[in-house]
Amino acid sequence: MKVAIIFGSPSDTPIMKKAAQVLRELEVDYTAQVLSAHRTPELLQETIRKLESHGTEVIIAGAGLAAHLPGVIASLTLIPVIGVPINSGGLGGMDALLSMVQMPRPIPVAVVGVDNGANAAYLACQMLALKYPGLQARLVAFRAAMKADFEENTEKVEL
């Protein structure tokens, strides 16, 4: 199982590192690189072909402002694309969010919340868990631990 993380600018690194951290914790192989739909379109297209030939199963794509990167990637492949809208300007990431969720049919992009690289990775893992029982077991264990931690910490709350 393989996931590719692609993002449009080095300034997006802190958000996309959160996706990489989740994938590492859940033992999912991934690659990561900075590519631009506008500045390096030929390299983006070549990279997508390589990802397809190497068995990549999900792509997480982060972008801010006009946020064309996830949609362009989705137009180039049948690999599912999860978009991470990034707050890069004066609109609080809403420009990126709307750009991603308003994809014309039949080129969908799944989208998580603004700056939520971690949720993109969790969604990618859920997709992959349909095919990989070991990953499914790790997700079940993760959620059980999360629930136990929540219950333990909420018992201590006093008003």
C-alpha cells in the first residue's frame, strides 16, 4: 500500500508533515514532494504517471490560494485524491476549500478541513483498510486507544 503526498509550495510543509506523521504511525508507506500545477505542469504529469506505475493507491494533495493542484491531479489519474486546503492568504483558506469542493463532475476530489493534513491521512488509511487487514487492525486499535484516553480524561473533569 502506498500513498503519495504532493503539495504546491515549501511553505505548506508544516501542514503536510501532519499527514506524513499519521502515515508513519499507522505504518503506511508514502512518498512526498513539492510540485506545482502552474509552475511545473509537465513534471506533475510525469510524476503522476510514475506514481501509477509504482502502485500508488491514494494521493493526498495540499494547496492554498486558488488550490488547483488536487483537481489537476484528479484530472490526470484514477487514483483517488484527497485535497487539503491550506490557509495561504487573506481568506482564511476558504478560497482553497471552495476551489477543491467545487470540482466539476466527473473529476471528484475528496476534501478535508482547512489545514487538516492529519485527517487527510486518516481518510487515506480508511480507504486502504478496505483492502489491507493489517492496516484495518491498526486503525481499530488506534480508535480503541483514542476512546479509552477520552473516557479516562473526561472522568477527571469537575465543574
